[in-house]
Amino acid sequence: MSKRAENKVALVTGGSIGLGRAQSMLLAREGAKVAVTDILDEEGQATVQEIEEAGGTARYWNLDVTDEAQVKNVMGEVIEAFGEVTVLVNNAGVSGANKPTHEITEEEWDHVQDVNVKGVFFCTKHVIPSMKRAGEGSIINLSSIYGLVGAPDVPPYHASKGAVRLMAKTDALIYAEDGIRVNSIHPGFIWTPMVQQHLKNSGVDPEEGKKDLAAQHPIGKVGEPDDIAYGVLYLASDESKFVTGSELVIDGGYTAK
């Protein structure tokens, strides 16, 4: 039986830990050559090692998505190593300052937009020529439930996730004729280092916080990284060949309320 991501070359940003690690490992397991990119070098190398030990193909690149010159260089190196990039997972993200809007500094606002929005722009911009040459591509923007609904916290984060949802729709329309599909994924609360850090920053004990978060999802629990990775795999694969400009919501029912 053929693997679901066979003959794909995938670049995952923020691929060292959490959601990105799960995505990288599943894409590799399903036959893709995976470029794991991140600023967490040690964890990234460990992820690649685990992929290789399981018989997959992957390499690690240090990549700060806020640095356009580096994005362009890494994209070139990945193409040289693996061939044209046909899957881009814009997964790198930060949650940022959790304060009311009137207390947020310009630096705090800009930091979140630089990583979560400008990073998606740079990576998309520099992968498009490769996908055009390949005659196909799938770009997957990691948004959030908070790209669909609001909540009274982390304003810069919510603004950034709304932005990448609309960027996916815009690029889906611009590049449809090139055979390039662009979609967004909207996770609910997934048990990752970022969510654990968010709870700590909010002064909440992570185990207590996990119970509270679980109760907010009709399905009664917090998601796992693989729940999102399988959504990424679907959008990366040819199974989703008729899906573009769309939102894939994986949130345990959170936004159905």
C-alpha cells in the first residue's frame, strides 16, 4: 500500500517540539522527505534522529522565520537536498504577552506579529516559486480556534491567528491556477509546551489548568499533537486535492458552542 505523503517534500517550521514535531514525524512516516526547521537546534536534531531511526528521511535546518534572508537561503538548501518543496507547514508560532490591549507594548505586539504573521508571509513567498516549478503544492497555515472566535486574553495572538486564516484564503485564490492549495488548520487546546507555558505564565498549575481546559471542550479532553498532525497529513496528501481556501477545525467541539 502506498504511503499517504509519498513523493512529497515537506518543510515544517517550528518542527522541533510540540505540534511541529508530531507533524514532521507523521509526514516522514507516511513517506515525505521532511525539512525540520526551528530555532531549537538540539530538539530539532533529536526529532530528525528519531525519524531516521524509524526509517524516514529528514534533515534539520536552523530557521528564524522572521529573517527573510534566512528563509530564502534555507528554502534553497532544502530544494538542493530534497528537490522542489511541495508541502509547506507554517507551524512556527508564539503566544506572546497575556495582557489587556491597553497594557501591551509595541514591542510585545510586534514580536507576535513578526513570528506568527510575517513568518508565514516570508515562508509562503519563498516556497511559491518552487511549487510553481513542481506544478503542485499544499500550504498549510496553523491558525487557531482564535482565528475563528474571540476570547478575553492574549490580544496579539488572536489578531495574528485571524490574519493567517485570511492569508490562506487570499493565497488559495491567487495560486489556484498553479495547482497550489492553501488552507488553515484551527486547533483547540492541544497539550503542547506552548499551552503548558501559557498556563504557567497565567499563574495556573499546569495539571489543574489541563482539567479546566478539558472542560471547555465538549469532547471532554485536551487534544494531543497527533490530532493536528493527522489534519496536516490530510491537507498535505492528494486526498485533499479538491480542498483549498478552507478551514480545518480540530477543536473537540470548542467552536460549535
